[in-house]
Amino acid sequence: MKNGCIVIRNIKSYLCGEDFSGIADALADGGYFIDKMFLLSEEDEREFSQTFAECKNFFENVFVVATEEKLASLRAAACGVLKLQPVDGARIEQDKKTFFFLKSGASLAPFVREEVVPYLDAKYAVRHDKMVIRAVGVPAERLKNVLNEAKAVSGDRLAYNVSEKWGDLRLEILYDSDSPKMLIDTVMRTVVGGFNDYIYATEDTPLADRIFEILKLRGLKLSVAESFTGGGVAKRLIEVPGISSVLFESIVAYDNGSKMSRLGVSKYTLMRQGAVSDETAYEMAAGLIASGNCSVSLSTTGIAGPKSDNTGKPVGLCFIAVGLKESVYVYKYIFKGGREDITQRAINQALFLLYKQIK
């Protein structure tokens, strides 16, 4: 099948992908993809009629996306091209082709999932399903190779959607009801084996939710101490409902004085090694464990930029420590990018390292 999308927008305004990305994402979640997209000015209805006529000839399904006040006139213009009497509603059908008229904005995504996708499933007598794999820190080359291996196995039978934000990867593998189970299982084994130690979930569960599940299952109590991530780790965890049952405290120890008085980091360590060091990260995590209030701890210290500190250490350098009652594990990273990129990547990596130690 071929799917086209015509987006009508005010070309004098900044381009905002949210006007149509929610609809496209909802379609992709259901196994339907936009083959070609047209961005047109809302001031030129003749251009719309010409483009719609071309789409009518080439695509099986056409999605017209515009503001609510524009949809009625666009639908009337489309009926003129189709030589039909004007009609109301979000859908027009003609000669096994379907034309959808959708209000722009992410708020319409639920309608696409609940109404449009089921309609397309019935139209093509197919049911789509998906597998989701979540991972952190997968190298770009590894991702490319694993996807190539999976596609070599599946051919065109399966579709792959990849989204990644600050190192947190979500791979969606879409298939229809005609796909052999053996093929699906083989692809899943290929991807899981290829990603290996980077995976934290083989279902669509966010990282913080996964951590909460494990902490609760194992009866663990967590404390967090952050320096350069500024409370970002705790914020991510606190967004999970029920986290209060497993999170004891979060300390933003930005100043060296706080590191010493609140966490027990030694003055000698800060003077000789600096606040951004594996020793400081170790002592931050160990200090939380020593308090006796938690059974697992997580600490972060680093340089987010835009400039380095007076030690000459590089921007992006960070140390993350995960403490257990038996031992403390410290990890060193150098992240690239701007201040927000570095901070957010460190937050995701810290949560992932915590997951790996408690799973």
C-alpha cells in the first residue's frame, strides 16, 4: 500500500513538527507509514486541489492534516476533485481509496490509534502487532549492524522503528498477522543477542519504571547523591508513581562543602583528586550506604560545561557510582555535546548502571 500526507500550514510561522508528527507516529505504531509528505500553504487552495489530485492517483490512502477551521473548506475542495457531493466527517471513500481529514496537533493521535488504524486493519484484513526493545548506550555501529542482520532475516515482512533520546534507545519491531512466528522469534533473538548487555527491557517499559519494579521486587531502598546532574536522576525516578516506597532520599551536593558535610567525602580527596573524580564519586555513594538508611546508592559528579573547571579536565567528563552494602562500583564516561546533552546522557547512563547492578 502507499500512503500520502498533505499538511496545510501557515508558512509564515515556524515549522513545528508537533502539528503532524503525532499523527504520523500513531500511524507508525499501528504498522502504517507515510511514504510521502507534502507541506502546503494554507493560503493557496488551488495548490491543495492540484496536490490532492496527484495524491488521488498515486496513493491508496491520503491523510490531509490542517487546523480545524480549514478542514471544512479542504474537504469541500477534495470532493470537487473526486466529483462527489460535499460530505462531512473525517473520512471519504472512493474506488478502494480512502481520504482522511485530520485536525493538526498531537492531541489527535488517540483518534488515529482508536479509529484510523482499526479502519485500515479492517480494510486490509490484517492485524498488526509489535515487539519493543529498550536499551541504553548502544553504539551507532552496533545498532546499524544488528538492524542489518535482522532485516536480512526478515526481508520486507517486518518493519523497524528506531527512536533514541540521549542514549535511551527504543526499537519497535512491527509485524502483521500473516508473519510466521518462527520468523518473529528469530528476529527477536537476533536483536536481543546483538544488543546484549545494553538491554534493560524487552517490553515497552521506561527505564525508571523498570528500576522501580526491581527495587520493589528485591526489597531494596535507594538513596541518590547528585552533583552536576542537579537532581535530574531523582526527578526521573520521582515521576514514577509509588516510588516513595523504595526511594529514601535525594541529595543535590553541588558544593564541596555539601559533599563533605552531607556525604562524608574527605577534604583530602577533594583537594588531591578534585570533585570530578572516581574517588569522589566512590565516597559520595559510600557515604549514603554508610548512613544505614539505604541498601543501594547512586552518585554522579562531572563537568557539564559549557566550560571546564580550573582543573583542566575535559567538558563531558563524569563519574557515576553505584553502591551496594558489599561494594561500590565506579564508572567513567566522557559524553559529547552541549550542556543539556551531557547532563541528560549522564542521567540515562546512571539509571542504566543502577539497573544493571540490581537486576
